[in-house]
Amino acid sequence: MSNLTVLCLLWIVQFQLTNTVNEVQHKRLLLNDPDVINSRLINLEKSMQDVVRLTQQQQIMQSTIAQLQTQNTNMQSTMAQLETKNTNMQSTITHLQTELTQEKEKVSLLSDRGSTYIRWGRKQCSGLHTEIMYTGFASGQDYHRSNYYGGPANMLCLPNNPELNNRTGTSYSFLSGTEYENGNFFVNGAANEDVPCALCRSVNTSTSIMIPGRESCDSGWKLEYHGILASGHYGNKPSSYICLDSHPEFLQAGEDDKNGHLLYATQTNCGSLACPPYVNNKAINCVVCSR
Ligand SMILES: [Ca+2]
Ligand SMILES: [Ca+2]
């Protein structure tokens, strides 16, 4: 080894040692530096603050979770109550549907009911919740036959579309058409005209009555028609009392005076009949009511 080499090696070793000593001295300087310590304290304080903040957030989240769990429990309870209510409502709806069906059946039955009456002197019914069963001819026993005074007293409303019987009668009981006798008392031009009639059905009612002496119906009753009381002549054969419409019509081509069963206006005859309230020798109102 040459001297130069040795010198070089010594220089290198010295250089390394010098560097090492400098490094050590530098590190000691950092550890003892107040700025470094202060910086580290500030960082530590920030970290502590972060920990505190995160802990607070965690507590808030735990509180929120607890509240949500409570709300969830309440909602489940509410859901259970609503399901119970829903079940009850479905039961109620089923019950109401059954009742509705029953009521509809009752209404159907009620709409099917009706009462009937004869409207004397008219070809049609009033049309006020009425339906016509048939229209036809008023009829009764002939007013006179020799000196006999027996036979039927009631009147009939014969339909205008008869189904005829081909057997010959026995000449002991007769049926004739009805004429307005009594001049034009019932209406102008009525003398000797023939009398129509209609069998009417008042729907949604169960009873029809004729009230003599009245021209209106009591509350709750439906007025079908009103008019005056009519019947046969006291010197003729018996005839029933009927309520002749206040605006009577005539049958077509019936103006000829052929007599038959005859209608006269009936009037009051005081005595056994209480006057008042009635008045002697007056025509008598009548009305047909239903309900
Ligand atoms: Ca006639
Ligand atoms: Ca006549």
C-alpha cells in the first residue's frame, strides 16, 4: 500500500466520522427544539379534539339509533292496530253489503206491490205512479124490465178486448152498458153518452179506498182521482154507488139514447143522515186514495 492510498483512506474515515457526529448533533438539536415540541403538542391537541368530536358524534348516532328503534317499535304497534282496524272494517263492510242486498230485495218487493181500483168515467189512469190494467165499458143491470126489481146491483168494468164465450145465456140475469142519464149534470154534452172505465193499478201502494163525502186524501195517502157520487134512479132497478170522475169522458159512438144501465148523480137526504155536517139535497163528493 502506498502512502497516497493510506492518506486517502484516512481522509474517507475522517469524513464519515464528521458526518456522523453532525447528524447526532442535529438530532439532539431537533429534540430539544421548543418549536418542534410546540408543533407536536398542537398536533396532539388537534387529535384529542378529533377524538372528542368523534365520540360526541358516536353518542349522537347512538341516541338517534335508539330513537329510531323506539319509532320502529311504535310503528309496528300502529301497524298491528291498523291491521286490526282493517280486519274490523272488512267485517263491517261485509255486514253492510249483506244488509244492502237485503234492503234491495225489500225495495224490489215493495216496487212489485200495488193496489187496484176502477176509475169510472175515464178511459185512462192518472199516470201518477199508476199503470192501466185495461180500459173498457162501464156496465150494470138494465134500469127497467117489466115490473121486476130484483137482480144484481153492482157495476162492472168490462174490458174492451173480451174473450167471448159461445154458449147461449138463460135469460135470467142481464148486463147492459151504462149511460149518463140525468141530462148534462155530469158534464156538458153527457146526456145519453156511454160511460167508459179503466182498471188502474197504483204502484208501491197496498190499499186503495173510495171515500164518499170527501174530495181530498188524508196525509200520507195518494189521491188517485176525485169526482161525484153516482148511482141508479130510485124508481129503477138497484145499482151500486160509484165515484164518477170529475171530468168524465164518453165512449166512441155512444151518443144514441139506448138506455140500459143508467147513471144519475146521487144527492143527500137528511133525516137519518146527519145534517149537519151534511146538507140536504146536495151532490156528494167522492175521492179514491191509495197508500
Ligand atoms: Ca148512449
Ligand atoms: Ca138514455
